[in-house]
Amino acid sequence: MSGSIEFSHVCRRFPHRKKAQQTQSNHRDHSVTSGTQR
């Protein structure tokens, strides 16, 4: 529970900085995986 609160706190202090990077990386991985499977 406290971990979630801490994460929210970090998000509030540094909005979207790390999350955006992670999402982009995840998106790329997903695209590559889909392409390979097909």
C-alpha cells in the first residue's frame, strides 16, 4: 500500500517523465512482438 502512495508521490513530483519513457519502450516491444508473430 505504502509503495503505491510513494509511486503516486513521485508521479506528482515528476509528472510523466519516467512513465512516458516506459510506455514508449513498451509500445515498441509490443509492435516488434506482433510483427514477429505474424
